[in-house]
Amino acid sequence: MKSEKYIKGILKGLNRYLTFFLVVAFAITCCMMLFVSTLIDNLGIVLTDQNVNAAAVLTFWNVLFISLIFTVIDVIRRKLTVERPVKRITDAAEKMAQGDFTVRIEPQSRFSIYGIFDRIITCFNKLAEELGSVETLRTDFIANVSHEMKTPLAVMQNYGTLLQASELSDEKRIEYAKGVADGSRRLADMMTNILKLNRLENQQIYPQTTEFDLGEQLCECLLQYENVWEKAEIEIDTDIAENVKVRADAELLSLVWNNLFSNAFKFTEAGGIVSVTLTVTDHHAIVKVRDTGCGMSPEVGTHIFEKFYQGDTSHSVQGNGLGLALVKRVMDIMQGEIGVESTLGKGTTFTVKIRRA
């Protein structure tokens, strides 16, 4: 392998030398012929065969020497300006192919002589950074999914074991069966949200925009939780403007309201208040969903739209941390805006801004 590489190097060097020899020979020959022709015409000098032969031999050796100098200079130039940066890039690419996404390449120079390679290096570093973040997200995703699946599976397994007891009363059997059903429902909801989020992130769901009354949609979505707020004795406060038309995907937008309402009722204790307001500006419709629940700290608020992030680390409230990630992705697709304001122990307000029709 080394001998083959050595032979290829020699052949490349000979090829370069031959190229320079031909170019230099042609250039010097043309210049000498022009020079001699001018001398003969203007000065009347007569050249003998001996003079021509001596000059030809001297010129030939000069051509050989000059070609050798050009070849050496070209080899050094290629080593410094081409082969060295290419080797750095290929070495880094091989490391990245082996899974090392922390590799970075230092720029060649602050000057413009390596402009092309510096652009390639900049793109390579950006690619490595993006792949590294994707790998981190993939690892976190697998870890979070495993964790979120482990909890309901463990609950279902425990209840399934208890259901096998022969002396179990009907009341306990119903309770344990309900625990198994709740765990399986939680797993099903998580899988559904994962599939929805994956399709949204890969742009496999395309918005089917229609014009509709946003106030009517908000009321319809809110009424779906009537049993929830009545059972939890939560007060509902609404201030919804009439005849507010928006042009959006109604199904995707209902996903936003359902998640926000679900969270509001989930984190609001009995006797609390959940309010929904719809106001308009010249170009936007603004929806605010406010609750008087437990609220969250500023640190939690900065991560609330991340996948699998749950501010309640004790998991005392059921959830999988995907609802608000879905909401954020839907708003991005619809070119809307969503923000959150919260005070720990006092409540949370989500604000959604959508362009009017």
C-alpha cells in the first residue's frame, strides 16, 4: 500500500515537471525567436551553426532548471494551500462519520487567501454543530420516552398483579382495572402526541386553511371540558369578542385550545378561576387563557415548550410534556405567536396571537 502510494507520488511529480517543462520551453523558445529575429533585422547580425547550437544547449539546460524550480514551488504551494486544509477537513469528516460530533476545524487564515477553504470549514463546523444537536435531541428523546413509558407500564403491571388475587373484592377489582385502563390510556395519548409532533416537525401535515369564527371555536372547545370544571368546582370567566374571523386550519387550531384548556383545568385547584378572553387589533386576534393555578417559576417558563419537559418534577399531575410542544409547533406552522406569563403560586396566562382573515 505504501509502495503504491509512493509510486503515485513520483508519477504525479513527473507529470507536473513535464507540464512545466513544456510550458517554459514554449515560452522561452518564442521569446528567443522573437529576440534573435529582431537582432538580425535591425543589427544585421549573422548567426553561425556553432552559435545556434551553443545557444540551444544553454537554453535547454535553463529550461530544465527553471522547470525544476517551478515544480518545487508548485509542490510546496499545493502542500500548504491545498493538501493541508483538505487533509484537515477529511480527517475531521472521518471523525464525524465515526460519531464524534464535537470535532471542529480552525479557520485557515484571517486573510482572504484561503477564502474558499474557510467557507468550507465554516459550513463543516455548522454541520457538525447541527448534527451534534440532533444527536443530543435523539438521545434525550429516547431517554424521555423510555422514562415516560416506564411509569404507566409499572402501574399497569402492579395493578395486573393485584387483579390476579382470588380473594379480591368486586370494588377493588374495579379500582385496579380502572388503574390499568388509565395507564393504557396515558400510553396511547403519549404515542398519539409523539406521532402528531413527528408529522408536524417533518412537515407531513399541511394546513388546510379555511375562514371561520374564532369565538365559536373557542366556545365549542371550552364546552368539551364542562364536566371537568363542574366536578372540580372551577369558575369559568369568558370575554369573547363576536364575529372575529380568522383564516387557519381549524383542526390544528383546536389542538392548541384543547391543550391550553386541559392544562388550565389540570393545574387549577377547586374553587379557582379559569378565564378565556378574545380581543382583536387591526390585524390580529388575541386569545388569552388565564388560570389561578400553581403557576411556575421563570426557569420553568423558559423550557415549557420543549418536548417532554415537565415543570412538575414529582409527576403528581399526569402528563407527558408533549402538549405544549405540539402547541408551539402548530403556531410556528400557522405563523402565529404564543407566549406565557406566570407567577409561582398565583397562576399562568398563555397568550396566542393569530392574524385575522
